[in-house]
Amino acid sequence: MAGYIIDDKLHRRDLTALIPYWGAAGYLQVKELETSALFGIIKSKDYEFTKLKELPENAMAFEKHYLKEYLLQAQW
């Protein structure tokens, strides 16, 4: 978000930085899911996002949109 404030441009790194920010603030829980196949030889990781509470009223519109549309999809 600081990058957006500094240069008025929203970059992928600005959006990515929101994930740990929301987690630390108690808005989002991130759970790592690991699956294995072929007797445990092949492993893959995926992530599950769970909204814990609403973003504050003063959150920027792009934050709310990103959380709803890209991370939580139909959970919102």
C-alpha cells in the first residue's frame, strides 16, 4: 500500500504485501495445504484464505475489491 501512496500506481508487489499485513492485523487467516501423490514423491502446496473479520471502514476500495474478488472469491 505504501507504493500506491508514494507513486499513485498499484503494482503487484503492493497487492502481495497486503496478504501478510491483513494476517498480522487479524483480518485474514492463511493456511498452507500440502498434497502428495505417487507415494509421497510428488508434493504440491496450495493456500487457503479465510476472512476472520471485515476490513475497516477506512480501507481503500482496491483493498476491499482485491480481498473479495481474488483471495476469497465467493466467501465474501
